[in-house]
Amino acid sequence: MIGAGPSGLAASKVFTSRNVPFDCFEAGSGIGGLWRYGNDNGMSGVYASLHTNISKESMSFTSRAMPATYPVFPHHSLVLAYLEDYATSFDLHRHIVCGTKVTSVRPLDDGGWEVVCRHRGTEAEETRRYSEVVVANGHHWDPRFPAPAVPGAEEFEGTAIHSHDYRTPDPYAGRRVLVIGMGNSACEIAAEISRTAARTFLSARDAAHVYPKMLLGRPADHLASSPLSDLPRFLKDPALRLLLRLSRGAPAQYGLPDPVGGPLASHPSTSDELLVQLARGAVTPKPGVSSFGRNTAAFADGSREAVDAVVYATGYTISFPFLDPAVFAAPKGRTELYLRTVPPRVPGLYFMGLAQPSGAAFPLLEPQAEWIAELIEGAVALPSPTDMTRAIAREWRRHRTTYVSTYRHGIEIDFRSYRRALRRERRAGRRRARGTVPALPTVAGTAPAVDRV
């Protein structure tokens, strides 16, 4: 198992409870993945003031709720404490080898996998063999910049960083700052910087729906389990649009363009602070950047502004540096995985948490790990590679009609639909394992034995 962030911990918990022997390798010196502030594995982009934009109830693992004493939207330090407690409660630390980076994962001709690891502080490598590999290295750690680069970016003389490297607003006090992007990080960082910056601009190529964290007195993410979520799409979209208009007002009131797509066509951007800072003029919205000068930025509407610093909140590349791209890759952010977990023609390789749900990811992780454990134990069986490939193609056709076609949304899924599809597949897999071959369930969102997985 590669990674001891939330996905790796959930899989570790399930495997431990089912007595599936495994090793979990974590590059950092502690567990928690991106939730460990300043993680020495270099993969955490958490900044000092970050709080969750998903409520504690929605964010909890299925087997263990976050403490009732936590605030509705916990600080990142509380999330890490929750993960530490989760690992301790289920005795996971004995399986986790920290300070160990997996550098190569290679399928063997006679079955199984060769895994090469490097321990921190040494160049010496260790090679092991496993029957299966579970990849849980996350998808918010490899910064992605605009490609091709914005014309003139190399001539810009101010500071320029990716939001992955942002920690506090202190370096931006009194400066003219441009934040590029419209996702959660862009919205929250722009709002925070604007409190001390001389000017703050927020540039986005496409308009986005910005959700308040609370709707009708409840966390907005609770909508995922409300009667609204059961409505058909043609009713759900206008209902949600109306709810946003009543609770937040029109985007034009904040200087934002009205998004073309419906509220469910893209991953929600959630920020109360940004709406406040837009309303008071502390943040100035701008269209996409067309070019840079030495100390300026020009925009698609023909305007130009003096800029001292740029923060690229432009998302992350989905990458697996330990895998040969011929084995598996995610070109253009698209993953060819059955139920976001299984590459149809690469037996013994599984992926955890490689999806971006409309709600919280944590509640989906243990059920996904249960399915993987059942596959390893032989309690369930997969469809044929051909049937899985066809199911993936059908799902991509649905995906294109549901979500906007951008890199960011390549792994977007609907929380409830994915959970239902996973339950159906596990039932169907049990029947296959017993020798009955049922029709392939609708997909939504989506070797020789050795001692260990």
C-alpha cells in the first residue's frame, strides 16, 4: 500500500480488520498525507489558516465519527488529530513504515509486483515482491500550472508560486496580488490575502458557482443527503440555482459573471469570506489572464493591472512517479478505471481515493477498501476486462454530458451515485464468485500468492 493519508489509512483499517496481511509505505515521517501541515514528504499544500469546507459530519469515516466537540468546519490540525486517533484506535501504526518512499512499482512476468523502496536518509534501495499493490498516493500534491504557459510569464519580475506552496498572507502585505483560479483554494487564499494586500485580483477563465458554507442554517454539504438530492437532474439544477440565489444573491452583486453551466456541472467552490471581500471591494474579479509584462498582467477583457505577485491556484496533476506510464497513467486527468478503482487489464493493481466527489471523500473510502479486500480474498469477482472497458466507456459518455470538460473534472463523481454503484458491484461480484454471471451493473462515476499485499 502506497501512502498513509486518508485513503491509505482507510484501506489499512479495513485490511487490518479482515486480517489481510499488508505493508503500508509512507514517504513522510508521519501519517495524515496532505492534512499534515508542513509534511516533510513535500506533498502537503495545507496553509496555516485552512479549515475544511465540508462539515465534520459529512467528512467522517463511516466507522468513526469526528468528535462532537469539533466545530462544524474543523481546522486542519483537528483533522490531523482525528486521523491520528483513527490510526491509533484501529492499531494501524504497526503496519505503516514511515520515511519510506516507493520509487518503482513494476509488474512481474510470472505474476505479482516488484516494489522498490528508499528509506529516508539513505540512497540504499530495498526491493520486495507483493501479490497486489494498492495505490493511495493522493491527487492533490503535484502542482499543475497553465499549459502552455501564459505569454510573458517568463518576463514577469514579481514573485510567482503555486497555491501548493502558499502558507500565510504575510509575504503579500501591502502588495498587488493576482490569484489565478476559481476553485476552493483560489477563493479562500484570495480572500485571506486581501485583508492585508494593497490590491487583490481574482482571475478565472470560466465563471463558477460560489457556495456559502451554510445554507438555510445548515452546512451546505448536507444537501447531499437531503430530499433535494433525490430529485431528477432536470429539477435538481434549477432548484439548487434558486436556493443559491435566495441565500447568496445574484453573482452580479459581487461583480462576478453568471456561470453558464448549472450548479452541478462543476465541482463546488465554497467560500463565505470571498463573497464578503468581493462585496466590500477588497477582491477585484477579473477574466482569464492573456499575458504578463514585467510588473503587469493583461486580461481577456483588454484591461491591464499592475501586479507584484502571482499565486497560481490552478489545480494538480494526477501522477504516479513510481509507475511506468505504459502500466498506468492519467492523461488529461482522465483515469481508465472500473468504478474508479480497477484498471481492467492490469491485474493486482488497485487505486484508492482517486476520485473527486461532489461531497466529502472520507465516507467513500472504507467501502471502496472493503471491495478491494474482497477482491483480494476472492470473495467477489470482477467482470471480464472487456466488460469493464465497455462500462468505463459508457460512464465517460455520461460524464461528458454531466460535467464541464476540464482537467479538474476528469475524476469528478457524484457521491450518492458512486456509493450506490459500489454496493451493486459488490453484490454482483459475490454472485460471480459463486459461479453465476449476472448482467454488468450500471457504473456511476466511474497472480501467484506471496506473503503480503
